[in-house]
Amino acid sequence: MPVHSTPIQAPIGPEQITGLVLAGGQGQRMGQEKGLVQLQGQALAWHALQRLRPQVGPVALNANRHLDRYQALGVPVWTDAPADEPQGPLAGMLSGLRHCSTDWLLTVPCDVPNFPPDLARRLVQALGTHPKAVATVRAFTPDDNVGATPQGRPGPWRQPVFCLLHRSLADDLALWLQEGGRKVGAWLSRHPLGEAVFDRPEDQPTHFANVNTPAELARLA
């Protein structure tokens, strides 16, 4: 676990956060490159980028295949290292931490294209007054007991790939991956963690609708 010789400073403006869309997975259940799947005439990764741009400063993509097609979306594309050894979302997060020019990195998955427009702001708030090095999300999704009252629903559940990370975590994450760790939630649990809970009346479960299969894509469209 990293030790900070000086207190962490929370970002005071979007320009201090790099936004990264994670599109490095294999998309096996979708049967094709998930980030390039078309929704309303545009790739899922494109939709995620448009949602992310107003909330942060620099933006980039993490991808490991079809790099020319991702580069055509007009942002830097950062691969895992090494890209031929699938290590899941954490490898994309590490690539972002190694490449970003800001102290903070905000990661979002490419397959949740309608995430909240205030995601970054609420994650920054979740860092707390003595800022933690990482904050993530708890939220309802459309599959969480649809039709129940908010009081009757399970959850909200952690959505760990939505993550605001301080770049000082890079070495700890690299060691975790080298030792065989792959689960995002397990790595996050090693650190003091802030959580942005999306359970207000105005928060919509559809903001966290996930696209893993052609049927879920059709439902979202």
C-alpha cells in the first residue's frame, strides 16, 4: 500500500483529471470488439467519450486490438503492457496511471455509455475533506429489482470500474498485477476508499445500464 509523504490534494477543477474509457476487454459475450459495437450509428466507446469529455480535462482510450479504429475516434489510445496477456480492467487502469499527465485519473467502462453527467463531480466529493487516493461508485442498475420502491431494492451495488484514482497508486497496482491479482474490487479494498452513492430520487438506474450481450444492446437502443 502506498505511503504518501505529503497530503493528497483533491482536484479542484476538471482540468486536473484525465478521463480514460476502458475498452481493452475481449467482449466474449458480445461476440465482437465491444467498444466498437454500434449504438445509434456510433461506437460504444465514442458514446462513452462524449459523456466523459465535459467532466474532465484530457481524455484517452485504453484498447488492445483494432487500434487504428480506436485512434480514428480522435483521442490517444493507450494499450496494456503487455497487451497480449489479458489482465482485465486493472491493466487498463495501470496503463492510464502510467500515461496520464494529471495527478488524477477517472476510468469508465466502454459498455456503460449513459453514465451520469455529474459522475466526476460526485467522485471528487467522495474523496472527502482529507482526500483519499481512490473513490468509486455505488449505484442501482436496471436489473436491481425493477419496479420495487427504493426502500425495497437491494443495493446499491459497487460499480468498481467507475473509479477516480491518484497517480501515486501506480506502483501498488503494478505489484498487485504481478502477483496475479485481477479483481478490481479486491484491489480497491486494500486502500481507504471513498464512495459516491447514486441513490438520490433523481438518479436513474438506466445511467448504469451495462451492455454485455446483443440483447442488452437492443434494450439500450
